[in-house]
Amino acid sequence: MLQSKRWKKIFFFGLFSAICFALLSLAAIQERNLDVPYVPTPEEVVEAMLAMAEVSKDDVLYDLGCGDGRIVITAAKMYGSRGIGIDIDPQRIKECHENARKAGVESRVQFFQADLFETDFSKASVVTLYLLTEINRRLRPKFLEELNPGTRIVSHDFNMGKWRADKDILIEDEWEVHSVYLWIVPANVTGTWTWSMPTGSGNKNFTLNLEQSFQYLNGEAFENKVSLPVTISGGQIIGNTLSFTVERKQGRSSERLIFEGNVLGHSIVGTVKTEGHENTRRWEAKRDPSTRLPLDSPVKDFYTLNQ
Ligand SMILES: C[S@@+](CC[C@H](N)C(=O)[O-])C[C@H]1O[C@@H](n2cnc3c(N)ncnc32)[C@H](O)[C@@H]1O
């Protein structure tokens, strides 16, 4: 009788401990504040992401929400790149360290337990993501303001709202079809640019007001500030390289000037040529720094989340 009472006590104590453990684990998971649950990217998709970003040994790759570290580790193994993985879950970071050791790439990779929203990833030349469109959208202003122009961002399955990908592909494995998106961070060229340039009718001063929607450019050009504005066409910016065409009316005829240049802060250095002609002339423009505008706005509400 006494024996069975003892076993009952042990049984209930054990059950109580198990319930406490389950509740604590649940609280710990909630405390970790996962914005996205852990789902690993299949290896063939990892390889397609790295190929799409054209990763090389000179790259510094950041995987935001790195899971078991597979993207950072595969990049180091296949291309010799350096990599940093960020995950909020300590269990994942433990796995990353073990996997890096097994793959023999410990000297090229680092893993940190941190919240990706509070991480400085401005030194990245490649950023990889397997998050959610909503999280990508929240990160978007930070990508556009803090990453160097030309940085490649690759995302598994989730896009970036209104910022259209520069390239996207589908990868089919035995279970499902995966999308992979690539964006190249554009330089911010918004604002008022001026330059002077010889034309058929003498030296002229030009003013260009540029508006930018991610990698696409719109704007108006003025000659000597007095002529009617001329709309630019085909304007785009890929990393630091911009190009656009200005159509100049000269009496009844018109000529199309093709501008190409590299942006460095508030200067552009490049060339201009008349469409249909081979000769190029040097072109150098300066921006009034006070006219530069941010490329994106932070998410404030449901409406902006879906933009
Ligand atoms: C879908 S998994 C992707 C894992 C890995 N990047 C891959 O592609 O295999 C998302 C990861 O993000 C992590 N995560 C979720 N919210 C996070 C946050 N706020 N900061 C950092 N990591 C987070 C999760 O722990 C999970 O490992």
C-alpha cells in the first residue's frame, strides 16, 4: 500500500516536471521572438541562389536568419567567400558552429545570435534571405539606404513588394517549385544635377531633375534653365551605373543624346553620345546635396506594408 502511494507520488512529480518543462520551452520559444519559423533552404536552391548572386572569394555574404548556416557555409566551401550568419535562435547558432567545423570553413565564417532588425549588415556585398515578403518589406529601406550600391540581394521564395527583382528564376525539386529573386542595390541619384557641355550651338548649361523608383529613373532636363523641360526616357540605374536618353529639339529636327555614367556620391562621371553616332564626349555632373531624397519609406501601416 505504502509502496503504491510512493510510486503515485513519483508519477505525479514526474508529470508535473514534464508539464513545467514544456511550458518553459514554449515561453523560451516565444521569448526568442521568431519573426519567421525555421525552414531550411534545400541544397540545390542554396546553390542556385549563390550562382545567381555570382558569389566569389572577394564577397562578404550575410545570411539574415541563417538557420543552420547552410548558405554561408556552402558559399565559403564552393567559392571561398567570407560569410556572417545572424539568427535569433541560440540552438541554430550552435548548429551553425558545428556545421562550419564539419565543413572545415571555420576561419571564413562567423555566426552571431542577434535580431536581424538590430544588425548592422552595411559591410555585406551579398545578402541572402529566406524570410517573408513582410519582413523583406520592413528591411527594404535599410537595404536601400545602408548597403553599398551594387550589393546583390538574393531571396528564396519571397519578393520585395514594389521593388521589382532584376532577375528571377524557378527551381524545381522533387517536392515543389521554388522562386529565387535577385536585386542589385541601386545608387540613390534623386535630386538636381547640373553640368555644362558643348553643343552645336555653343556651350550650354544643363539641369536635370531626377526622380527614382528603385532601379528606374524619370526626370526632366533643362538647357540653360530657360528652354522647355525635356523628358528623359529609358532611365535606369544598376548599382553605380546609370543611363538615360534626352531628346533635344533643334528647330524641326531632333537629336537623342545617350548619357551613361558612374555615380560616386554627389558626382557622376561618364560619357554622352548622339544616337546613331560612335563619337562619345566626356560628361561630368554634380548634384546639389540638399536635393537628394530617400528611396524608400519605412513601414508605418498595413497599406505601406503592401507597397
Ligand atoms: C526560414 S528560416 C531560413 C534559414 C536559412 N536562411 C535557410 O535559408 O536555410 C528563417 C530563420 O530566421 C530566424 N529568425 C526569425 N526571426 C528572426 C529575427 N528577428 N532575427 C534573426 N533571425 C530570425 C529563424 O530562427 C530561422 O532560423
